[in-house]
Amino acid sequence: MKYGVNEHGYYGDFGGAYIPEMLYPNVEELRQQYLTILNDASFKAEFDDLLKNYVGRPSPLYHAKRYSEKYGANIFFKREDLNHTGSHKINNAIGQILLAKRLGKKRIIAETGAGQHGVATATVCALMGIECVVYMGEIDMARQAPNVSRMKMLGATVRPASSGSKTLKDATNEALRDWIANPVDTHYIIGSVVGPYPYPDMVARFQSIISEETKKQLVEHTGKQLPEYVLACVGGGSNAMGMFYHFLDDESVKLVAVEAAGKGVDSGHSAATTFLGQEGVLHGSRTILMQTPDGQVVEPYSISAGLDYPGIGPQHAHLYKINRAQYVSVTDDEAMNAGLLCSQMEGIIPAIESSHALAQLEHMTFKATDNVVICLSGRGDKDLDTYIKHFNY
């Protein structure tokens, strides 16, 4: 795969495993075994069965007729919001819990921002009867309270991260500390295409089911496998990587990744990594991240709990640097208005993360024959409180 990872764990200039010595055995065990396990026939059969009968895949590719009229193109939503647990995160969680079982792990840890990955991880741990600890920033716990309750009901322990910005970055730091303290029996289910190699590649493979299905479904809808445009929101970037994966080598397909501009890219309250960031190391990989001149991580901001991450996955950094995908950003206000529009035009309340991708349509012009696919990465139930406060309902 032209845009895939090399044998050293790099996508061009980005990737690798920048980790403390204490974590080397865990990460090396994964690196040596993940491809063998993923390619094993019994693993594939169990993974496919759970995706079909537990998650409810394939998720529909929905032709949004009113959107198509409004924007003057054939607009399709890839409905990851209809998966069990309400987002794309379950695809990766199932893959990694099956991997952890085959590695003989007895305990699972995870980090979460919007709570969707935490819910997905708690769900698969309940399914498999494995102990689960989820780290979540105190601010995110407050603004995503329904997901905290869901995790607890599923039997997970939710541990607050109270340092730094008390959001996703800090939850990730706490999870890494836990893993260093419990290196033998614990597997860390990272929720996005971030972290030390092999995580970015492994998570991308589990999420690639999104674009794999989309290609087949597009043929049913349009007679063609390839759309003109594919859009997805990007925080760390797992739904976008899954949505882009099987289109990467087809360079006629324009890939558009939408980051969170927050209150504006120049406001000091933003998470527009590619616009504001520099190359550096974050959470175990070389990537692009927001940092001060002396290398301290800049606190990100977004109204969306899932997009306020100060970096992007290394594969995204590579695609940005070589111009294979276009990286843009939309503001809180634009995203919230797009979420309301989708609710009232298509009867679908999207997650605020997904609303960022929808908002980008306002900045694009299409030909009437263009086929445009947008990843609807999650449903908006978890964000109702934020929507209600924003619009004063």
C-alpha cells in the first residue's frame, strides 16, 4: 500500500515508537504478533462474526436526498452512528479485545475524550468478562456525563484525569502511566490512530471496514466504486483513517479531513493541528502537534470532546505533508449549526465531531454528478446537553 506503514513503523517522516524503556516489552510483543494474529483465519472469523451479529454491520450508506438538493451533488452518509454503542469506536475495540485475549491479557485500560471509545471498550470487556479501567479528563466527564454512566453500568472503573487541561491528552497520559506500572497482564486499547507503532497501523486496519463497505455500497447506489470526495472529522483521526483507507491509492478520490478550529484558528482556543502544529513527538510517535517554541504541548480546545486533541495520528501527518489529503478546519459555531441543519433536514442528530465534517460542505462547490461520502462517525445523544445550551433550547 503506497501510503501505508513501512517495516520500521513509519509513514514517511512520521510514526515510530518513542516510548520509555518500561513499555518496550509491551509494545514489542504487539509489534511482533499483531499481523500474525490479525491474519489468522480464526481471528478473522470471530471478528467478522461480531461485527455482523453484535455491532450490526454493515452500517448503511444513506443517500441524503435533501442534502443532495441543497449542496448540488449526490451526498451520502456512512452511518457509523448506527453501530452498537453509537459510533465507529466499537470496530477497533472488538478487534483489540480479541487481540488481547490471544495475547493472554487479563486487564484492559483505555483513554477516552468524548466517551465513545470508553463506552466501546467497556462494552467489549463486559462481553468478554475482562476487567476494564477507563481514564477520562474531569472536564470531559462533566460534559459527557451520559457516557460516564454507561461505562459504569457496563462494569468499567472510570478514573478521572485531573492534571493539565483535564481532557483527552491528560487521560492518555494517565493511561500510559498505568500501563508502565502494569506491564505484564494489561493491554492498553488505544482508541485512535495515535500512539507508538504498531497502534496507528493496527487501529487503521480495524477501522478500514468503513471504507471497505463503502466501496461495495457505492456500486449499489451509483454503479461506481469510487466517489469524487470523501469527508471525515479528525481529532486523533480513527474514523477518518477508516473512511480513507481503501481510497488512499485511488488518487482521483479527493480526501478531506476536517479539524476543530474551536473559537477560531487564531483565537488561542483551537484544535486545528495541521494549521497550528509543528513536527514533534506526542504520546509515543513522531507526528504533527500543537506545541510552544520550547516543545511544550499547547492545550487544545474544541466544543467537541472528541476533537480537542493536540495532535493527529502519524499517517494523517504524512498524508497532510505530501498533500494526499486536504486538512481544513471549521469553528464551533459552524459545527453546531451543521449539526442542527442535519437534524432538521435529514432527521439525524449527529455527534458534534461528525458535525464538523458536515459543516465543511458549506465551503465546497460540486458538480451535479459528484458523489460525496461523509463519515457520520457517531450519534448525537451524548451531545444533546451541549447542543441545547448552545442554541438556548
